Amino acid sequence: MAMMELTNTEDDKGEIQPPKPKKRRVVLFMGYLGSGYQGMQRNRDAKTIEGELMRALVNTACVPDHLQDDYAKLKWSRSARTDKGVSAAGQVVSADLKCEVDGQLSQSLLDQINESLPEDITVYGWMRATGSFSAKADCVRRRYEYLLPTSGLGQEDVDNEKVVSARIARFNVILARYTGSHLFHNFTDKMKGDDPTAQRYILECTCSEPFTIQNSSFLKVSLVGQSFVLHQIRKMVGLALQVFWSGLPPETLDLFMSAEKKLQTPTAPALGLLLSECFFIFYNRRYQKELRKPIALDHFRETAEDFKRSHIYSFIASEEARTRSMKKWISLLPESIPLDSCTIIGDVEMLSNAKREAEERRKRRLESLYPVFEDLDSVFQIQDVAELQQRKNTVLQMKQTFDREFGYSPSSIVRVPGSAILIGDWLELLELPCIGFALPDGVLTAVAKSSDSENVRVNHSNEDLADAVLRPNGCRMASTEDSTKVEWSRMFSLGWQCGVSGKGMRPKMLPAARVMIGGELGPSDNELGVDSAYLLAALLTFMDLHSWKMPRLEMAKMGFGWEKQGRGSATGLMKYLCSLEGKHNQLLLISITPKLCTSNVKLPSMISLVMIRLGNRSHAEVERRKKTRDMIKAEISVASRIISVRSGRGEGPQKSLAQVIQDKPSEVLEACGIGPDEVVSLELVMVELGIELEVLERQEPGIKHLQEIRLGLVTRCAAMEAQCVGRVYSILERSEDLSRLEFMEIGKLLNDSETIRRKLESTSDEQATQVVEKCIEKGALSARLSSVFVDVNTSYVLCTVNSESVGAFCQSLGDESESILDGLSIAPVVPGMGASVWEFMKKPVPKHKRKKQ
């Protein structure tokens, strides 16, 4: 037994005693030739690398005799478990060993360990590590090499460099299919595709240019991955070679990595495989201050390379020259595991189609989520430089205000635009299509997590409005301020509650937050969909704060559901969709049945939109409009029920009013016996529907204001409005460059929609009627009162004007001395981008930078 050469010491009795090395967690970097061994892992009945290493450690007293079989107490760990015959040039072992003398790892002890080891095993060196280090658990990447003789690619007798390079390039294309995260259940034994351990991540898989070992030409296949299953690398090389020689497409590898297939794969000879290096990237980063040096093979690189070339490479070259194992293996490959080319190509094509469809679904889902940008140009996507800079300044000012008020920067800023409806706003009652767009102006919210309190504090940038405090669940806390100053927070509170409910989080789990709200639109701009914008801003802010993604259509439905629940609102889904799905200079077609979907179409260059915002209405006028809206809604609902009952009396199925309009309205209405001027009394309605008046009033509160239902008028107005919407969209979709006739037809259709609205309303709106007529008189292509069935407090007149004369049109209205236009806001409007998030700081706010309020 080799003895340790250590400095002797004298004890209290005067006897000479050798110094006792201290036990430390150490990391051994080693290499070995796998030939003649039954793998790395120790086995009592077999000759293994670990068995030889343990014997040497016991001989040098690094491991006490009584612990040589107790690997758990030694905290023994290896980075990789190489198979029988597999070599290693960068194996790593960690354990608690008695090896430190005078605060340093003993070099003489390391020399004695190498003297005790066989010639084909060597320890390059050892390093100190922290007590928690594990060679297996802390190894995040492993590099393997497979030496492949040039005959493996049929290059043995080829001198043309171009031919050689072309074959290597083709082989690399095949190997590249392995990179990424895949299922490798077909590359090991007794594993199925649904086994989670079959999922492995390959970072690199490449073939090198030829190089010479002992006058023989070789290629080196380099594989880097997080971890590998049994026989995986040999089977990966074997399948790649089989695909190369059979002439099958590289996509064949995808077939073997699909969960649905259980296929047999060839296993390449073990001779050429070796473990090259192990990496401890995250451990070194985590314990950078505690470590004297990072745990890496770089400290022993030269020694490792010498051992690899002198022992491993030379052995592989000599054995390959003697046995021709690779040549024999390739010659037997077609018989051992035959591949049916026709079947494989067919399966590959089916798999490619399936993957393509899955990728398209993935892309569609990503496109459906609310967008997150890292630059402001993408948030607005405005071509006009001056306008873009103005919009950007508004957002940057919000960020600066937040930073100044709270002492730290927000993690993100959310922007939700207002919305407007071009045509078909009341068709939402029937779940029929309408056309709208997002406004360039919007609501902004800046947000950051906070440690100041347990609540959500929301500050409004408008000094005339009071701040609000929300509980973690989104409910508003009592305020001493005037109710009119905090009314704006009602919709924001609903949006936050919507997020808490949708996420399914307990209030105690929700972090406190600081929110600042502002932007170009204020709470008084109700007619521009600001109420829904405030709710969406809160919902989107909550979602971004919790890294929660959701398709925009789902957000719209969820937000609208909470508005309806919190305010009893009957309409407004289109407002949410316009604010979320809008695109710059594009109109949005919103379809609700048979499923909710949207479609964008570019606004023709020859059409400009001008918005005239009407003033706030008196309380009496608001109440009158609410009554009118509820009455029309009740009439539409009852008309749809009557049609459903009457259409079901014949041979065909029952149809709702929406289905009738989408089908052939004239024929179906005639079949149902509904004349143009038919009016049905409430008594007959109850008889025909078989329902009591009290029940009907609970379902449709507007019924109490009615004595009869204008069945013929309502059904035909709905059909005509739907036809106008469909016709307008078909013209816009067909071409961006409108002809003169198409231009005029769009104007006529929009004006027809205004006429239909007036027919539906039992009372007229004098101000709106006069503004519409004045706009037509001044040269507008069309003018119609919009949003009357969405917001009853205020509304706006939307005009379409020839782009060449839009400036003169606005000026002529501004110069108008008549009182009907006095004090009204008149301005061109360009459809803007939908809701988005601007993220610019993903790290949490340092506590020392947080300003307590």
C-alpha cells in the first residue's frame, strides 16, 4: 500500500504522529479509457471505473476503510454514468475526502492517487467546492464526442474536398434535427412517448471537418445536452447514419422523436463514444463569491487534451483499424433494422403536416394574446413623425410622473384606447356584425409592485379627481372625497375584480401595487368607450403585473361580463373588442355568431373620418334615452322570440331573428306571416309566447314602457341594417382604392343606417338631427349619430369625408355661426392601435429605492 508523504508532528507524550488531513467536499476531474471496464458506476461483481477509483482513495487514506462501501456518507456523486466500453476525457466526481493539509489540497496526495490507479485512468486535479455541491445535480450540461471514421460517410476513397464537404454538410443537416427539446423514448429501452423523462434538451449536435489520428481520417460528432438517457447518444448517431445512407429526408428524425410512434433505432458501436466535458454554469454563478475558482475543466484543459489524444483517440483509431467495427456495422444496417422508404416518407409527410398545423395554431394563439412591446414605436405604429413623438411624450411623461411621485419606476405602462362605431352599433343586441375602430386617444396606466401597504393605491394624474384605494380583491375602500371625484374608479375597480376572479387567486396571495392612471381620454369622455377602456386598463394592468396571458377575445368577453354584472349594462361588447383588436388606420368587423371573431380591413385612402362630439345631456334627456334604449331592446328580444315560435310551426327548425337575417330575411319573414307594418299587442305576445307578463318584465324591463310590439318595423330594420353592414365591409374588403361609384355607395349605406336608426327611435333627437343635416349640407359623404344604444349620457356624430377636402370640411363647420355647433368638438380621427403593454423594467424594485407615502 502506498503511504502518504506528510510532515510528521509530535503529540503530548513525545511520540511522532503524521498530520491528519481534514475532510473537505472536493471535485475530481478525471479521464479514463473505457475498454476493459463494465462502465463508470461501481458494481461488486464487475470491474468498473468507480471501483478502481475507490480502491485508490482507500489506499491513500482519503477514504477510511469502513466507508469504502458507504457512498451515501461520502456524499459521492458523478456527473455522468458512462456505459460499458465508453471512455471519458472530462468526467467529474464529488465526495467528502480527507485531502486538505494546512488549508490546501495536497498535491502529493493527488500524485499518490494517480500512482494507485491503472494507467488508463487518471485524475487531472481536484478543487474545493461548497458543502452542498453535487457533481450530478449541479451539472447542467454535458458534452459527448463520437469519433466516426471517414468511411462512415463513404469518404474513404474520395479526395475531392468539395464532395467531402458536401457530404459533411448533408450529415450536419440531419444532425441539426436533434437540437431543441424532443422526446427520445425511441432512443433507449423500455420507455414510452408519454413518459416525462423521455423529454431531453439538446443544445448542439454537429459534425466536424476531417482530422487525422495515427494516419487515419476521422470525423468528430459533438453533442451537448442537459442530460441523456441510456444508449441515447449511440442511437442518435446510429439513426443519423441510417438516414444518411438510406437517402431518406432529414425530417425522418422527427418521426422517431414523435410521441405517437414507438420505433426501433440502430445503436452505433460503443468504440467511438467518449464523455468530453461537464459544465457547472449556474453553480459557479450562484457561488461566485464563495469559490476560489469556478468549477471547470478549463483549469486542467491541457492535461485532459493530452490524455484524450494519447489514450482515448489513439485506442479508438487502432481498434477501428484492426476491427473495422464501423464499416461492418454499416454493412449490416439494412438487414438488422430495415426502413421502408415509402412508409417512412408517408409518415414524415403526415407528421410534417401535423407539426405545421400545430405551429400555425401556436402562432395564432400568440397573435391572439395582448401584445407586449419594448419600444414605443411599436405601441403606436404611427407613420407621422410629429404625431408619433407627441404620443410617445405622453407616455414618457406618465413614466416620469410615476417616478417623481413614488420614488421608483413602474414595471410597465398599459395603454387602452377608446373606441368608436362606424355602423351597426345596435345590431349587437341581435349578436349580428358591426364595424368599429379603436381611437388614437386612450387611457394609460403605469404600475409597479409595492411594499408600502397591503392595498392597491391608484392615483389619477388629473388633479381635479381624487385618488382611490382598492382592497387586494379589487373592491373600493371608502373615501372621504366628493363622490363625483372618485366615480371614475368604479370601472377600474370592476376591472381589477375581474382579474382577481379570472386568475382564481386568493386576496392574501395578491401583492400590493402602485398604479397611476391618465392619458388623453378622461372619465368625462363617456361616448368614446372610456368606461370600458378604464375597465380594460385595470384588467390588463392586473394581468401584466402577474405575468398572465389571455387571448384578446377572451379578455373582451370577461371584461364585458363584469361590466354587465357590476352596472347592469346590456350592450358594450363591441367597445371592448374595438379597444383590444384595433389596428392603425384599419376598421374592424365584429361578428358574434356563430362564434366571436374579428376581421380587420384597411380604411381606404380617399375616405377620412370626422368626429363631432355632442355635449353632455340633461338628466331628463338621459332618462328619456335610457327608456328608449330599453324599449327597443325589449322589442328586438320579443320579435326574435316570436319569429322562433312561428318558424318552428312548419317543417323546418326554429330560427332566431339573427338566423333569419343571416339567411333569407324576406322569405322567412313572409313564411312567418310578418307584414311590414305588423304590430302585436302585449296580450297577443303573451298568448303566442305562452308567458306571463310579470315573467316577461323581469326578463326585459323595457316591456313595462310598451303597449305593443312593432314586429314588422323591428324585424325589417334589423335586416336592412345588417345588409348595410355586410355591403360596406364587402366593398372595403375588395379593394383599398375605391372607385367613385363604390365611394358614393358607402356614403349611401351609412346614411341609410342613420335613417333606420330614426325609424327605430320613438322620439327624435333634435340636436343630433340638426348636426347630421348640417354635416351633409357642408359636403360630408355621410353623417350618422353613433353609440346611442351604447352610451346614453353623450354620443357623437361620425362623418365620412373625401380625404382631399377634410380640412376644408372641418373649417367650414368651425366657422359655422349657428348655435347648433357652438362648443362642439370637431376633429378628424384616424383609427388607432388596440391595447398594448410597454415593458421596460423586469427586475423588482429595490427596497432602498421605494419611497413610502
